[in-house]
Amino acid sequence: MRRDIEAEYAPCCRICLSTDNHRGLFGAGHELISPCRCKGSQQFVHRSCLDQWRAVKEGTAFSHCTTCKAQFHLLIELLEDDICLRMKFWLFVSRDVFLVFLAIQAVIVAIAGVAFLSDRDGKFRNRFTYWMLSKHPLPFYYCVGTYFLH
């Protein structure tokens, strides 16, 4: 009889309905928390379950409880290896910037190649004799590609 009463009043996650204090439906390692003013069976939720709920619900569900309408009181914990996370972030940003740079260069080279193939006899390039780059075909057509990309 005592176990039935304890099981009935044991805190459980209002999203995944698990009474396990350390494992939510969407991840492990999250204790049951009480992020708003809800009481009773709606009071507790796993952090991972709440994060998933906040990610998929529309409206104010990201910052406010959909039941009691209170703003969530969530503390952001800074990890000890925060520097590693920042370095990883900057590494990904640098990689993406580099890939965009390479893509732009590929487009410029493609345009330069088309210009070079269109001007096989060099008449177009020779019209720019006053321009120093006209003597060197590769930089000239690269500049043409850059101009047309602009």
C-alpha cells in the first residue's frame, strides 16, 4: 500500500511521463526541474524534454509555459570547457568563410575561362594595351571574371 502511494506521488516528467530523475525521453543526464509556477503533476519536467518541447512548439512556448503562462526560469550553466566550444565555433565559422571564398573564386575562374575561350585570338585583350595586365593573359582574364561577377 505504501509503495502505491509513493509511486502515485513520485515526481514525473510532464512530457515523457518518466519518473526516472536522470533520463528524459530526448536525452540522458538531466534531472527533473520545475521551471515555472505549475504545481502537482505538471510541476516537473526533464531539461532535455523541455528543450525539445521549446524547439518544436510555436508562439511563446520557447520562453513561457503553455500551461501557467509564466516565464521559464532557466539558468544557463557555463561549461568548464567553454573555451573549447568557442574555439570549435570559430573553427566552423572559419571553415564556412573559407568555403564561400573558394566558391567565389571558382565562379571567377569559370567566367575567366569563358572569356579566355571567347578571345582565343587575343583581340579583346590587345585592345587594352595601355593596361599593364593586358600583357599577361591569366591576370587579365581573372580581372575580367571579377568584373563580370561584380
